[in-house]
Amino acid sequence: MASITIRNLDEDLKRRLRIRAAEHHRSIEEEVREILRLAVDQSTAPENLGESIHRRFAALGGVDLQLPSREPMPEPPRFD
């Protein structure tokens, strides 16, 4: 299992972590692991791709396209 070191941790933050860990009956290390696990596991709902693309290009304006008329589809082949 990997380990990390966090340097320059604010004393107030360390104190609050110690209190939070004690409230949950865990060590500070286990509390930090749980905080990281929860933060990473919280996935945001997937964004609608069409809406995302529209927002990205909305400021550029739109284009009016002339759509060609469509002809009826031919009958599919029969294999009787």
C-alpha cells in the first residue's frame, strides 16, 4: 500500500483533524484516509454532452443551415 507525507500542515487544521478523529473513534491517520476516500469517491453526475458542447460554443453564435429536402426512402429489398 502506498503512503504519502503532507508537509506544512497548519496547526489548527491538525488540531481539528485530531478532534474529528477522536469523535469517530479513529486515529488521525485513519481519519485522513476516510476523508480522502470520501472525497475521491464522490463522483459528480455525468454532464449532458450536448449541453456541455452548446455552452462551450454559445458565445460564438449560431449558424443557419439550409437543409436539403429529403426524398422518401426506397423500399427495402425482399428476399422471398
